[in-house]
Amino acid sequence: MTAQENLTTIEPVNGPLVGSISVPGDKSISHRAVLFAAMAEGTSRLSGVLDSEDVRSSLGAVSKLGAKVNLEKAPDGSLYGGITGWGVKGPSAPSEPIDCGNSGTTTRLLMGILAPWDIEVELTGDDSLRRRPMRRVSGPLSRMGAKFLPEDQDTLPLTIHGTRNLKALDYDAPVASAQVKTAILLAGLSADGTTRVTEPSPSRNHTELMLPEFGAHTTAASGVAEVVGPTTLKASEVVVPGDPSSAAFIACAAALIPGSAIQIEGVSLNPARIGFLRTLEQMGVDASRRSVSSSGKELSGIISVQYCDKLHGCEVPADKIPSLVDEVPVLALVAAHAKGITVFRGVDELRVKETDRVAAVIDGLAKIGVDAWADGSDLFIEGNPDLVIPEGVKFETGKDHRLAMTWALAGLSGNCPVQVADFESCAVSYPAFLSDIRSLVRER
Ligand SMILES: O=C(O)C1=C[C@@H](OP(=O)(O)O)[C@@H](O)[C@H](O)C1
Ligand SMILES: C=C(OP(=O)(O)O)C(=O)O
């Protein structure tokens, strides 16, 4: 660590987590609500939209492309209001590059959104985003007729030259990625005929659930999604439920902090997103869920989790990873406290997130004396139910929000303070993470 590094000290909580909480709006659904509203003809009404840096990247991008954004802050911290889309007239060419910040979702979905329009748009992002692979999206979109410059470059900055003559595509995706799938389907809305994406295992399906609400013809079965074009989206209404990926941090905190019993209300219970609950159950945690409502086709409800004093290791098969892909780091921390070995199979995709999250988990756990290792595509963690965190631990995060929250939780649930570098990056997805956890503490 150098002197200029930005370290936050995180103290252990001094009591169990007790009571109910709502987590902020789902990031994936918020991005889609903003982007689909921007593409649509008319004014869409949105509520419960996550106010975080990543969603602000999508809002900034659609404003630059000509959508009219009129969102306000609600008392609960979410955003609500109207977005008037560009509809049939299409996006306008921005005078400067669009900065997608830290957000892979903004970038990849925009590539599909811009592919059918005869304009040039340069997309760029922060240091982390400029290292992430984009050919997985530019490749299939090029087959549909769009051009990306520099040709064959995998990373941002990239300039997209769209075309009004996009061809429909039947695409066999090599990886399960909702961002790749969505980019192709969004481009396919403007192509003549059926565009189909087949995935090796099903990724999150928010796009397939939301597009029909905006008037698109979509069909979806497990691992296959189709749209029929050409079509123009029509304005709609979206109520964004709470984010299960944020809820996972609260749930894991409750599982680790003695005496805890919490409920998380109004959270998305989309089965493609709550794999972490199954994994916690497999580790011995008393975790349950109850559906109470739906917004469009998205289910939401209440998650309940209790402290577990007999955590044990488990095996997560590769085909379940998409349902908990962003939760692996925090589940790895729970596994570090469990008896025996936990294995996450097929986690290669984690290596191309905001950081290489496989390497980051192995390095971070080593700092607290826990053995973790990768073997091929699998991640192993040898847990220790009597884990004692050594004094003076400093966790690196590479400004990755999921790591910032994971290592903060190591301190919150541990025996002594820890330091977390660039903790503020939690604002990418969950700005109120620390205050939400602290609001649940029942002081001894
Ligand atoms: O489509 C989405 O909203 C997302 C899909 C996932 O990425 P991949 O599509 O790369 O798996 C996930 O990791 C990301 O946080 C959000
Ligand atoms: C990987 C993530 O997001 P994105 O790909 O949108 O940057 C995440 O939120 O953990």
C-alpha cells in the first residue's frame, strides 16, 4: 500500500443484525428500464430506479443520445419520473464520446442499441471498464452488419458505426451472459425476422421479461431467447424491485454475525438471481423467501435469514453460477467461515468482471489466513469455523464495488477492525451499504 491510498477502517459491529430492511432498486432492471425507455416512442414512467454510479452512467448516456430524462429523488433514495425516448426518429449523434464509467452493462447494452442507427458513437469508460472484453458483443453485432473501430479491438474505447440494414442473427453464445444476449436481442428488434440467442446455461432474463411490456414480440425458454423485428418499442411503466445482489450482502452479514435474524423486503425473487439463497441453505443457513407481489413479470417478496453457527462447505455446480455470478466473492467470505471445503465450479467469467474476482478472492482470503485456490475453472475455499482475523489487515479492492463490500463485511462480522482500500466504490451498486448494515445492528 502506498501513502496516497484511500483506506477506510471498518470496525466490527457490536451486536446482532435484527429487523427488516429494504434494499435499493435492482441494478440490472434499472439499466434496462432506463435504456428501453430511451429507445421507446413516448414517455415511460419509472419508479424505484437505483440511484448509483452505474445507473447514472446509463442515464448520462441516454441523455447525450437525445432522450429526455426527468427523474427525481424519492424519499427512500430511489429515482422516479419520466423518460421520453427517441422512438422512430432514433438517437442523435453525440458531440463527444460517451463515458460508461465502470458499467459493463451500460456499455454492452448500448452497443446493441446503437447498432441499427446510421450514426457514429465512441464509447469509453474508466480504467477497469477499458480492460474488459467487448468482442463478445461487437463480434455478433458485426455479423449483423454493424462496424466497430478499431477493427478487431477487444477493449474500449470503440467507435460504433451502425447500419439501418441490420440482419437478423441466430447466435449460439459461447458464454452465458445476459449482457451479450441483451445486446443482440436489442439490435434484433430492428432487423427483419427472428433474432435468436442460445446460451450454454440460462443467464438472467430481465430483458425477455421487460421487452414485451414495451410492446416487443419476445419468446423465451430456458437458455433460448428470441425477438421478432422490425419493431419500435412503445413507452411503458416499470416499477423496479429491490436488488437481490445487494440483498446478498445483508443476507451473508446476517448468516455470519451471531444472534442475527433479518428480513429483506421488496426484493426481486427472480429465480435467475437468487442462487445465493440456495448456496447459503446448502451451507446450513436458515434462509427462506416468500413471494408477495410482481411488477410486470418480475416476482418480488421477502427474504429471511438467520445467523448460522454450523456453517459447512458445499459445491456449487457450473450451471448455477449465472444465478449468483456477482455474489461469488461474498459467498466465498461465508465459505471462509465454514467447516470444510467449498467449491464454485466454472467461474471463468469472474475473471473478466470489474477485476479478476477469482484472483482477488484468493488474495483477500490469504490475508485473513484462509486457503483458497483455483484449479482450472474452479475456485476452492478451505474454510475455518474458528477463523480469527489478524490485526492490521488491509484489503485491496481494485475499486471493485463487490470486493469493497465483501472485505468490509469481513471487518463488520470479524473480531477486529480491518482497512479497505477505495471502499467508496460501493457507490457503483449500493451507496448506502454501510449505513443499511448499521441500521440493523441491535447494540449490546
Ligand atoms: O445483464 C446484466 O444486467 C448483468 C449481467 C451479468 O454480467 P454478464 O452478462 O457479463 O454475465 C452481471 O455480472 C452484471 O452485474 C449485470
Ligand atoms: C459485473 C458487474 O456489473 P457490470 O458488468 O455492469 O459492470 C457487477 O455489478 O458486479
